[in-house]
Amino acid sequence: MTETAHMDYLLPDPDTQPEFYADVPTKRLIAWVIDTVVIVAMSAVVALFTVVGLFFFAFLLLIIGFIYRTITLTSGSATWGMRLTSLEMRDRTGRRFDFGSAFLHTLGYHVSLSVFPLQLISIGLMLMSSRRQGLTDHVMGSVAINRAARY
């Protein structure tokens, strides 16, 4: 068995366990809206307390968004929006994100946002791929899955 096949085996199989990928694109969209609202609110608070923040609000959004996504993905393998929609990220080996994975995923997300065609490709991949992976997920081998119920 190849290393790649072994690593893919640790992620839920979309053919035998489709429940892990059910409604993931819709949940990711809802999570993205929630996260965007949180990032804008955090940025607005910082901007109100700093005169410079008002002049560089777009830059503030970028920095706070990057920090927010990296920290929340590191601490729970999901942003607050993902947690509210019962999603979590897993790396190619099936493990929850660590700091390195969270940082790289956030970097990939920001690159995709900055190059509009990449964002369109990412959305298309989420809608058409069996594991509902975006472009950054395909590059990293990561997935967003429905969180298993905890008892």
C-alpha cells in the first residue's frame, strides 16, 4: 500500500460514510458568514480604539482574520462558525489541525481570497468533489467533516 493510500484511509470514506460529508458546502458557507461577522466586529472594536485602525481598516480585517482563523483552527480544529455548524477540519492523516496545519490552511484561504479565480475554483471543488474539499484542502489533503456526536 502506498503512503498516500494509507493516509487517505484514515479519513472517512465518502462512499461508505457519506454522513461525514453531508451538507458540508452549505455548512461551510454559513460558517464563513458567521466568521466574517465576528472578524468585522473584532476589527471594528480595534479600529474604534485606534485612530490608525480607521485609516487601515481593510488591512486590519486581513490581520485580525488571519489571527482569528489560525488560533481557532489550532485550538479546536474549527473556527467559531464551523463549531456552530458542527464542522471540524482534519488533516490528511485524519488528525485535528495543529498550529502548522492551521497556519497553512489559513494562508491558502487568504491566497484564494486574493486571487478571485482561485476562489471560484475552490467553490467549484467543494460542490463537485466527493469529500467536498476546497482548493486549499486539495493541496493540503485536508477535509472539513461533520463533527461526530459526543455523548
